[in-house]
Amino acid sequence: MRMIPVLLLLAALGARAEEPPVLPAKVAETLADFSRYPERNVTFNVEDDLNTAYAATYDLLMDLDYTPAAQEVKLPELIGPLLAKPQAHKRLLAEAVMARLKPAANGTEIIMRGLYVAPDRNFVIDQTRRMPSPAVANFGALYAAKKELIKRTGQARIPALLAQQQENLAQENNLKETLNILQLIERATTPQCAAGRQTRELLPAVQAKINQQEKLGQQIQALHDKIREASKNRDWLTAHRKADELLHVLLMNQVSRDDDRFVEAEALREKMRRALAGQGALPVSDIKLAPAEDNDIAVGFTVVNASINPITSFKVTISTIDAAGKPSAGRIGASHPFTIEPPAPLQPNQYFQITVRLRFEAPAQAAKAQLRITAISWGKKKK
């Protein structure tokens, strides 16, 4: 016996799986007889002419995951039979639909008809009083929403529109318009179809991204206000710090470096750096005192590189005074400068926090610390 190549066998099986379902003749006839089971018929009118209504109805059925059966007719006034995926009664029943169209006074009358069949039982018609699916029962409203969607976008197929909205979300582009289109698609689909499920997954993701952008916009505006206020008061350290915080906020929100907001923030920080550099290459701030072991006192402070070159190390002298403004007594090595070496060269605009321990022979009264940078060692600029 000759063996069939595996790839050819798989291809044959795949082709067979994609073949249209074949309804028994009696089932197809019953479905096409709109006088039988009239309670399964849903009638509505649209303003479109017959050809336009036919195309819109057919496209919408495709969007709702209905598949043409082998007996599909090709008539301008009749659509179907089409078959949905099994979704009813524990996924044992599938809805078969037909649509009949005829000219009306101001457009076209459409009658949608849905019968449930059991694909695993040779498509026998379900004899219960099961009502048509939401897709059939609400087809008039779905049609109207689809028409508005086409008018808004100029596109007839929902899957292509969804792909565009997915891309907009990924690129964070036109998110409010994307939300509006998705809301229209939601109205034009059901939660049961693939397009409907995808739409209802995208909607909260887009809304969350819009909320994030609005919150980011508020943060940006608040920091700009603080920078302007600090600049007005010539408080260049605060202005620079807020400009640096602005860049940090943009980075945390994954704003691209070529985004206008990021470019503007970088230029603003550079402007504040130049103003701050008037106070020296290494301004000191946030000086704090705390008791350490024995009689010692810990002095914490922050420096920022306001120059345009990296700093590999620097020396700082620190003195403390009591509440009366007099030098704290009992200091060991009072005139000794501390050499500070950051783990990596301190780059321009970079902040660095340091804690230095001052030695005292006996408990000291220290209300305030005074710091002075006495020397700076420079590194090479990054190329």
C-alpha cells in the first residue's frame, strides 16, 4: 500500500475542514420558507436601496461569524443559508440564518430569520421554542450601527477596522478617535462573535491608556507650573529639580525620546542647568543632621552636577554650629576635608546623595551644618 505523504495528508484534511457545511435539503427548504416558524422572523426597514442593503447585510453577517453553507443562493433579494459556530445549548446547537430583502417605499425591507440546528445530528432543526440569537433579534440595530460606522470610517469590514484600532493603541495614536470607533464597532457586533470579543477587550485597554495620558498631561502641567514659579523666584535648584522630575515622569510613562514632550523637557532641564551653574558646578542641598554611634553626628546632603562634564570625585569640608551660631565643641579633625568618590562618574544633571559621619570627643550640640566644596576632579565627556 502506497503511503500518502504527511504534508499532503494534512493539506487535504485542512482543505476538508474549510469546506462549507452542507445542510440537508429539507432543512434548507424549511429555512428558506419564511411562512414556517414565523416567530423566528425579524423584520425591519432601512433607507438603503436593495443592492446597498444586500451588501451591508452580507458583510455584517460575515462580521458576526456566519459562514455560508453549501446551498448558499446568489440572488439579490435572498441571502443564505449561513451557519454560525455552535454557541447555544452547551455549544451543541448552531444558528442557521436566511435574509430576504425587497424594495420598500423609502428603501428596503429586510426579514432576518434564524433557526437552530444540531450539526452533530445531521443539522436536525431544534424543535424547542428557543428564540433567535441576539445577532438576529437585534439585527436592525446592528445594521444601523454598522451604517454609522461606515459613514464615519469609509470602511465596510470590521476586522480591518479592528486591526487599525489595535495599531493605534500600540502606537498610542489618536486614542480618543480610536475609542469612538471601537464604541461604534461594539454597537455593530455581539459579544459572541470574534470581532465583538476583540472589541470588548480593546475598549478598556484604550480607555485605560487615555486615562493614563490624561493623568500624564496633568502631571506635566503641574511640573511646568512649579518650574515657572521657581524660575520667577530665581530658585534655580528647585527649577532644575522639577525639570529633572519631569523627564523622570516621561520616562516612567514610556514616552519616546523623540516625542515633542520629551524633547521640550530636555531643553527645559538644560536651560535650568545653565541657570543653576551660576551657583557653582556642584550645588549642595537637602542638608540634614542625625545622631550616629557614640558621640558622632551624621550629615546627609545631596549634590547635583550642574556642569557639562562628568565628575569623578570631589572634596567637601563640613562644619556644624549650635543653636547660638557657635561652632560645635569637641570636633575631631574639624578642618579635615572629606573626599567623595561616586561609584560611577557623576554625569551632568545627575543627583547624588551622600552621608558623612563627623567625629566628636563628647556629646555635641549641632543645630546646623555648613558645607563647602573645595575641589573637583573631572572625568571625560561621553562621546
